[in-house]
Amino acid sequence: MAALPISIVVSGKNEPHGKYLSSRTDLDAELWTHIPLYNWLKDPIKEEQVKWHQDCTHDLTVTSLYSQAAFPTTCCYICDLVETKQVGQCLDMECISGYHRASTTGATVAEMLNALVDEGGNRKYNVQVFSLLDYTKPRSLANQVDQAIVWATQTDCKYLMPGGPAIESKDRFGFKACMQREASRASFADIWEYVDDLNAPYFGTLQAVTHEFAQQEVHKPPDPPLVPHPPPVPPPPPPVRRAQDVVPPWKRAKTVATSTGGGSTSAGSSSNFDRGNIPHGDFEPQTWMAVGDVDLGLTWAEELHAQGVDYSAQKALFALSQEGPFGRAAACGIMTKIFKKETNNGLIYNPSAYIHTCVMKAWNKIGWGTEIFH
């Protein structure tokens, strides 16, 4: 005997699809049976904070419905109506919106009916769920309802929906969501115990579909013995940089002797800066390396040479320092920044460009008046 086709149509009473389905079911009352779930189950949208559009594909919706004590009774009652042939082959599974009670109950009942077998071990029902929740236009709604009628009235079941009693519990609808709570686990067990009882006269012991998952002991190899790990070794403390270890540039040993008269110089030992790629080789004092009437020219020049500053930037800086007290103050500020960065181990990616930028800003403040050497 071929499996009896049944269509479960999910809709919402207060939604356009529910009102459309109500008009269609009145035209063929013998084929349709209305299932008013809003009278049998509570809507979990308030107590469980289930969102309005979350249907049975969301775990929270399934968990909240299965946690109700009336849920397994409702599902088993609908299956009894089908078994005793008190309903038509199209079930109008309806709640207020269709998303929560109707979708979850429809999916559960479909799975239960698809698991039932007859005395020959063959499937008794071939149930398909047709949801109207995503349809709003009359033409789309009409097409979906027509397909549900075609499925329920077909005489030859060419396509058998997945099901049967040999499916393991973990592969049943809602298993993962129901395992989150004790109440939902109990409802899941009651539902499939009911199915097992209906199949028992025709399927023997049903060892393959036992649903005592809570009592089943999973045999697995013993865990390896735990080996204590040695305590972690803390990282060494960072070196303490003491203030007395830092030698400011202006206190370093001079490599070029400086005289006190008018910026004239006498060469001493050649400077030996280990700074990598210095573009001009060893330091050589120039006549334009003067800071007004202040004897800082060679000190600045040595530091700029050590930083790898090209002559163009150096000339611009010294020219600024010779532009009266304001220019000298601006140049001293630039050199102070350079000294501070070196003292704090700071790196200037392009010191020549940095000096050119600072000099340009200084000239913009004090006004252009002295020609910069090139």
C-alpha cells in the first residue's frame, strides 16, 4: 500500500496569508482541516523573548515551544486525528503569526507522521510542509496553496519525503535545540516514545530508534592520564634605564675644538660617529656653521652630521638662526626637538626633510627676509 500524501500548510491568523488561506479552505471543506494552535499553545514571544519573525529554523523558537508541557500532547493529538482519519489530507496549521507555534508544530508533526510504518514495515504517510510565511502577493499565495493541494491529492507518490523509524534521535527535527533544557528534552522523549509505541506492533523491538538518549552510555576509550605541566617561567624583567645612564648630546666629548672669537675654529681630532650611512663622511666644519653671536655652531653641526642631515637642510637651519633673536630662538627650538628625540632613543625617519619642514614653518611665522643658502 502506497504512503498516504498529506500537506501541512503553515499560516498566521492575523496575517494576509492566513486570511487568504481561510477563504480557500471554505471552498473545499472536505479536503481541509483547521488546526487552531492559538487555542492550544502559548506564544513564547513575550516570556522567551522570541522575535516575531523567528520560525522553527531558530533554536530558541524550538526550545521554547518544546518546553511547554502542552506541546507533546498537542502533537500527539494531531497524529491521533490523522491515524483515526478524522481530518482531511490538507492540515491548516495556524497560529497568530504563523512563525512560532504553527511552524514548529507543523515540522514536528510532519516528522512524526513520516516515521510511522504499517504491518509490512512500509511508510504509512508521505507528509510535506508548505509554508506561506514568506508570501504576500495573492498570486504567489494561490500558487503555493495549489501546490499543497496537488501534493495531497496525488494518486502515485513518486517522491517520498525523508523519514522512517530507523532514523537516529540526533537526526530528528529539533534534537539539538531540545537538548538545551530539561523540559524540552522531556518533551522530545515523550513525542518519540509515542511514535515508537505506534510502530511497536509492526516493527518489533525498535532497537534502532530507541530514544532513551539521556540514559544511553556512550562507550569510548578512557582518557589518557593527565601529566602535570611545569609551572610557567615568567619572562625576564625589562632592563631599567636609569637617568644617569643617559648622556645628553651637549655633555658628550667634543671632537672638534672650539675657539671663542667670532666663530673661528681649529680642527682637533677627527669625529668618529658610528651612525651607519653618513652621506658626507667625516665631519668637517664650515664657515657658515654659526648661530648668530652664540658659540653653538660646531655643537649643532656635529649633531646634524651625526643624524645624517644633508648640507642643504643644515644651511637652511643655520640661516634661520642668524635671522635675529626670533630666528635664533626658532632654530634653537628645532635643535632642542632633535636633541630630545635622540636622548629618548627616538628615531627621525628623514631628518633632512624634518628640518626643512620645521624651518619653513618658522619662516612663515617670523616673515621671509633673509636669503637661505643653497
